[in-house]
Amino acid sequence: MPLERFIPLSPDRFIRNSQDFEVAKFGHLNALVDYINNNSGGLKLSGNGLISSTLKAVLDPASSATPLLISTKSVTNYGAGAITSNTAFGGDALISNTTGSANTAFGDATLSQNTTGRRNIALGAGALYSNLIGSNNTAIGWNSLTTATGDNNTAIGYRTLNSNTSGTYNVASGVDALLANTTGSYNVAMGGLAMASNLTGAQNTAIGVASMNLNTSGQNNSAYGANTLQSNTTGQNNVALG
């Protein structure tokens, strides 16, 4: 029976479609709650329905899980099996989480594959999508750090560190900065396309649009200024100012 509008007629009576009927005289709303539970199909106000009997959680009517928690601990949780101290908003955000904690995911498919990773921040559709166990990562921007499993990376901007797999301690800021990086670590790339082609190069610093843009495996290089060391691919220990 569909949920219908109730209009109070007296403390213990309601009217429905101009036909009033008597409810149990509890002196409060329990009778109405019982009626809704028994006659409204999937919507329930107790058990495994929409709202728990203790009013501490909003439950998934399709299962006994509690993917969205509004509890006395003041945490919000979304994702089957997710535990307290995680915050997620968006389709499939943190949906695979098992024991990971202190994660924040905002946007469609953010941290979607995360299971045990901790203290990650993902803002933007697809950010940190494939992260499983990586921790202490910050990804802000569409598909930033989307394939990451490494730790301690910071990616700010569209597709920054997009292909990173196990690289750690990288910082990328700007559209496509460190876009192709896979296992390279300890790199700093700031500016659109900075170190965009880097794969395994490590301990490089590139500041400026397209700086070290073609570097793939070069290490210990420093480039400051737009297009500096742009053609370097495998060279090491270079310093360029421009």
C-alpha cells in the first residue's frame, strides 16, 4: 500500500482519504511508525529499513549493512563495509572499503577500490579510483592519482599523476603534471605539463609550464622556468634556469 498523507484529527485518531480510523493509544507517534512499517512497501522506520530504531543510522533498505552513518561519533560513512571515521559523498565513493580509516572522498568513484588505505583525501570524479592500500595520498582534480597504489603523494589538478602506480612522495600541481608517472618517486612538478612524460625518473624538480616535459627516466634534475629541460629524456644531474 503506498504511503498516504495523514492529518491529525485527535491525539489518537487520524484521517485518511476522508475515512478516519483509530490507532493504538500510545500517546506518541509509535502507532504511526508501526502503520508505515507495515503498509509502505520498502520504506521502513526500523529494522533494516530507512532509519534505524535508535535513529543513529540511515540504512540501506536492500541489505543489513549501514553504509551511511550519522552517529554519536559525528562521522559520515558511505560504502559497503566502511568503518567509522571515513567521509564519502558520490556514486561508488569508498564503496569497496573494508578496514581503511580516516579517508575523505568527494565525487563519483573517488577512492572506489580502496580497501585498507588510510588517511587519503580524494576530491573530484575518479580521484584515487584504483587505490587499494595506499595511504596518506591527496588527490584533487578529475582523475588525479586515479591508478595509484603508492603512498604519500599529492596531486592537484586535472589528471595529475594520473598513471602513478607505486611511485611515492611525489608532488604534482597543474594540468597533466606528472601525467604518465608510474613508479618514479620523490618528484616535484608544478605547472601544466610539467614532467608529463615521466615514467620512472626520480628525485626531479620541475617548476614551470612544460618544464622537463619529455623526461622519462632521468634523475636528480632541476628545471625552473617554462620549457626548461623540455627535451631531456634520460639525462641526470642537470640544472636549468630560464
